[in-house]
Amino acid sequence: MTMRIIDSILEDILDLARWAPSGDNTQPWRFEIVDARHVVIHGFDTRDHCVYDLDGHPSQISLGALLESLAIAASTHGLHMYAQRCLAASDTHPTFDIAFVPELKLVPDPLADFIRQRSVQRRPMSTRTLTIDEKSALAASLHDGCQIFWLEGFGKRMATARLMFNNAKLRLTMPEAHQVHCAIIEWNARYSEDRIPDQALGVDPMTAKLMHWIMQSWRRVEFFNTFLAGTVAPRLQMDLIPGLACAAHFVLVANKPPQSIDDYVATGRAVQRFWLTATQLGLQLQPELTPLIFTRYVRAGKVFSKTEGMYERAQGLAAQFATLVGENNSACAVFMGRIGAGPPALARSTRRPLKDLIIRHPA
């Protein structure tokens, strides 16, 4: 197998864009080099083995974030990115034809400086209220089809923290989620190229060691959850306390419920600009997507677990979320997270090297 020699400018664009965010650091994209200014992005999703990737939509959001990162990176070289989704490709493997075209008056996007810097902060943040200027800049980063619903002030933060605390109990007592968690965590690590390092989870070292031991067997998980309140410590450290220790939670709301791949890709592009703008402002961010995912399962009437009672718990979460943000916002929500000032995460996911993301052709 051989790999085409990459033009230095294209290599720079791809090397920067690969830092786009993706759920659980799956990086659901591969690059096929056609020529110096032409690339085909081969996407994929994880719906066949990841309970959180409902209908592949979270992976499609990640692909949107990649496309936005490519456009931003290309602008620093005076190139405009044109992207066309290949309609013949299957829904499970969205494919995009990408062309980079010189544009004389194109201004380099200042968000390019923050693509590598952007990260997930799962630990407590400052509770300082966001300023009017910060909120205005974040709102301005979104396209016309998306707006921000803020959950701020102690009462709303507490209500959202309770939602996340209850949501975590569902995640931590469901075998389908346990399989995912075992696959995505790299233990005893500060950084990880293809997973989430345990030091970035937001728990103390003792809890991390206990989690590692318990998660090696689903029987251990069931025993600790049943008799020793095994979910309490991680839920407190990963959900309730961080849910209070932030400036606010937010929900990005589309004008209408997303339906197509293109809707979710557009969401991903908006999310990346929002997140990069937050990084530019010196703010930290953590996605909180699973309540939206379980709400979508309920709205679609899809059973996601063989364990009795899990769907009913999800119904309770969906009702709690709708009470918190309103029924219409619940139906149109595309992204959720918490945000606040503070230092960046000391541990984080990195990325696979570019050479591992490029499709090799037969010699």
C-alpha cells in the first residue's frame, strides 16, 4: 500500500483540521488525497456499537465540526473551501468532496489560532457570570438558524446539575453504555490519541482506580450499584459538582427539529465556531449531549437497552429536560453544554497522527 505525497499547504490544512472535536475522540473521518487542492472525506458512524450514536447523528455533528475546521484552516492560506456531500454514499458512511480554491480577498479566520487549543474541561469552572460582551460574541458565532438558550443563576444551574446527576445514573447502570465506556477510556493516562484519558474524566485518583477495577466486569458493576451505591461517587464528581461549578449551562436550539444528515452537519459547523469562540474568549466548555440523545430515543419510541426499566428512566429524563428548557426547545435542541472561565484541562484527548488518517491506495 502506498500513500500519495501531500502538498505542504494541504498537509498543513489537514493537520490542523484533524483537531476538530468528536464524540469520545472517535475521529470518524479519513482523508483521501485526490490532488493538491482536492480531498475526499470518508466519514463513518458508530451506531452499530455505541448507544450514544443514535442514528449516527452525533458522528454527523463531528463531521460538521471537521468541515468547519477545514474551512478555517484553509482561510489561513488564502483558500476557500467548497464542500459537497456525495448523495450516493450510505447514511452510515457520509462522504464529502472537498475543493480548496484561491480567493484573493479572503481574510484569515482568527479562530484558526484556537483549533488546537480548544479542549474539554470536565472539572469545576469559575461561577463568575458571563459578561454581556462574552454572551454577545458567542451568540454572533452562530448562524441564523440556531440560537442559545441559557441556563444560568444558581437555581437553573442546580436544576441542570440534577438533570445530569440523574442522567449519569442511567448511563452507569446500563450494560450497553458500560461496553462503550470500557472501549473509550485509556487508563493511567494524561493524554490519549484515540480515546479519553482517565485523568481527564474529572474524578479524583482514588475514584478513578476504583472505577477501573469495577469496570473490568459487569458483575462487579451490578454488585457495586446494587449494594454499595457504586454510582454515587462518580456522579457527584463528574456531574453534580461540575454542574454547579460553572458560569452557566446552555442549549443550542435550531429553528426546527433537525432531520437530515445535512442538518446535523450544519449543527456541527455551528458548534465548532461556538466552541472556538469560547476558547478565544478564555472560556472553558464541556459538552452535555446524553440528555438530548436519550430524549431523542424517547421521542422516536426506540428501545436502546435490554435491561428492564431503562426506557422508563429515559422517559423521566426527557420530561425533566422538557420542564427545564420548554417543550419546543427540547424538540429543537441540537447541542448542550456547560461553560465558564478558568484554566484549561491539564489532561485531554489528543488526535491520531495525520498519516494514520490518510487512506492508502494499492501500489
